[in-house]
Amino acid sequence: MSTDTTVATMTTVAAGAYMIFAKTVIVGPTGISDTDTCTLDAGGSSIDSSLLFQKQDHEGGMSLQGTYVFASPGTILLKCRSTNNRTARLTKIAAIKVDPLQSDAVTG
């Protein structure tokens, strides 16, 4: 995964408001430091991203979440990038339809 690689896709998500969750485990050789970045996209927009720095560990987990309102059927993607060609496994995406959707920014 030295370039952005789609590691999971949820297609034909019906129109509506959703709370979206994704998780993956990044795996690679022990003894090599690495920086991994994953992005959760819905309807062509980035809704969350996560960075994982692994200092000679074999694997690490990432969780992402966000909200999105699809005006028409769309797609959810989890894309990841690794500096040392690690792989993603045990990847899952869940989309829960919610009505009405309320999402407020918090501070802290």
C-alpha cells in the first residue's frame, strides 16, 4: 500500500442520512517502522482519517467514523496508504441509517 489503496467498499448505499463506522488492522513485517494513513470516504467526500505510526510493531488497528447524507444512492470507501507496503486485513464498514441526523462539533 505505498499509494492510496481501496481496502474496502460498500456500494449502492441507499439515499439517506448515515452514521458510518470502519475499522481495519494494518499488518507488516516486524522490525520496520512505518506510518500508515487511512481515509473514510462517503459519496466522494472524505469524512474521517486516521494516522498510525508503528515503531517496529507487527500490526496496529485503526477505527474511523463519521456522518454523511446521501442525496442519491452512493458508495463508501476505506482507503489506506503505508510507507512500507503493509497490508490491511480484518476490515469492516458499517453504515447505520439515522433519521433525523444531528451532528454537532465539540471542543476539547
